[in-house]
Amino acid sequence: MNKPGSPRSALDALAVPVVALVGHFGSGKSEIAVNLALGFAARGERVTLVDLDVVKPYFRCRLAKSDLDAAGVRLVVPEGDYFWADLPIVVPEARGAIASTSGAKVIVDVGGADLGARTLGSIADLVDTSRTDVLFVVNTRRPFAENQVGLRSMLAEVRAAGKLAITGLVANTHLMEETTPDVVLAGFAAAQELAASSGIPIRFAAVLARLEQVLHRSAVTDADCPLLAVVRHLLPPHEPRLRPDKHRPLGL
């Protein structure tokens, strides 16, 4: 539940059982997927996280396996020697999880750009669109996503390759630890413009947890946009991790 006066939680905005995240390379899909999975698990839901990123070997959900295991999140990835492989492997468990009606929440992290979205397209026939959200992550600080032309082009390419309609946008413009509120707000304005031109609504905004309070009174919350406070779990080896008591998603 949200605290009185707090913005709505992104977790409340995702009512359907299956949520797939697509977008540009490096847009932040994997970190959002991990935070969503941990957030739903903390609410007591059964959660499966499907790592379909077979394109980019860095910053994939499988890097957070220990955190996910500790939270009781089922991680679906190739096992054994193929765990770290940069190969187009879609394990049968991934197909089963996406098509399942078991009641578990399923978060699907799809690889970047149209190349990564082809993996989703290869199993699109298994997807029940009535119970699935496909969310396009908008980060205007990534190459080829700096303007509306680039965003609309990638949106169309990902939609075609994934063979599924995009049902929502996620505003997630950031510069990792150099992110400022102005960076977030400029990215949110760009996501609003994309929403207006495409007819696809912004489902939520993702912001670093340290900026959550700063953005409580801003264009994001003025637009009644739900927030996901993101704690970074996919860190390079040299970066320190937060204490476990800091790994706390918004609204819990």
C-alpha cells in the first residue's frame, strides 16, 4: 500500500499477469524487470522472471540471481554451461511461464531494439494478449533515442519484430548515478510527447530511489503518473552494493 500523500505505485498499475519489457539497448529494461519482480514478491505474490535477453551479455537479469533467489523469485534462464552464453536460446520453461495460467506474476525482460524483440516474436503465438502488457521503455539518453524521430522509429521496429502491440510506455530517462531531477523531468516530457503522437499511454515512470522524494511534487506526479523507485541490482563489480535494508521498492 502507498503512504498517504505518496504517488501511486507502478506495481498497482500492472494488473495483468504477464508484463514484457522492450525498448532500446541500454534503456534500463533489465533493472526495471528485477525491481518489478522483487516488488511483487515483497507483496507476497508468486513471481517468475523470464530473462529473454539473448543479445547483450551485460546487465541481464540473470546477474541478479542471488537477490532474486533470496526473495523467492523464480528466474527462468538457460542452465549450466549456457547460463552466461550469448546465444539465442529460449528454454521451454520460458515458453511455459509466458503461456501459464497458474496465477503467478510473470515479468519478461526482452533484449534490446528490434534484434532483441525478435525473440519475443518467436513465441508471440503463445502470448494471450488479453492478459499481457508489452511496455516500451523510453530513455532519451541512449543513442538513437534522443528525439521523437528516433523514438517513433524504434517503437515501430520493436513492435514489428515482437509481433505484438505495445500497450504502454515506461518513462525511464536516466544517467545512472549522474541522474538529476532535471534529467528525469526532461525524459518524462519526451515520453509524454511520444504518448501523444502514438496513442500509447505512459504506464509508469521509473526513477532512482534516491530521487523518489524529490519528484513527489513534479510534472510526473502532477500527471498522476505512478512511480517505480529503482534500486540498482545490476552493478559492475567495482561498484558497492546497498545494504539489504535499502532494497525496498516504492509503496511497500
